[in-house]
Amino acid sequence: MAKRILKGRPVLLEGKRSKKIDARFTEVEYKVVLALEKELGVSKTDLVRRGVLNNAPAVLVNAKEMLRMLDGIGLELSRSGNNLNQLARYANILNKRNMLSPVVIERFNYLFESYLNQQKDLQVALRKVLRLLGS
């Protein structure tokens, strides 16, 4: 019977981790990492890898995308505000002439409600961002 020589761990064909990232921590941050390593029984490398890969979408904010979205919301709010001002001015003119129609009032109420909903959506989005940045 031929003796088989073991040469260590089998070669990985897929999923080999060949890229390295260095990170520096303050003394306090490093103590937190060490405590987590001890408490969870997971290596520092796995802690960092899991933290970045699993939590990054929830924690990191794409600033360019955020600004683009906020610009779009701001533009829509501005348009709505302009429409409301024009409609209010027109309604006042008609009201002074006793010609105010229910259609104008209905349109004003619709635009005003839309404007308030957009403001509410903006507040919700900003609160989400602030919560993410605060965590």
C-alpha cells in the first residue's frame, strides 16, 4: 500500500480571498473590536468583513444619489408652491368679482393636498437618513 503524503489544505478553486484591506482603529475602537471578538467567538477579520458586507447598505449613504433625490424633491415642491400661489392669486381675483367657481376651489384643494403630501414624504426621507447617519 502506497503511503499518501498530505500537503495541507486543499486548493480553493473558487472564493479564494486574495485581496487585503488595512484599517486603523483608535485605542477605544480596537478595545470594542477585541471585546466583540471575545464575546462572539469570531475573528477580527470576520467581524469587519461581516460588518461591512452585511450592514453596509443599511449604514452607508450614497451622498451623490441622496443629493440628486433631494434636488428632485425640492424642484417638485417648488413647482407645487408656484402652482398654489398662481391658483390662490387667481381665486382671490375671482372671489373679489363674485365669480369663484367650485372647480377652482377643488383644484386648489387638490394641489394643496399634493403639496402637503410631498412635504410629508420629504420629512420621512430626511428622518430615515438622519437615523442611518446617527447609528
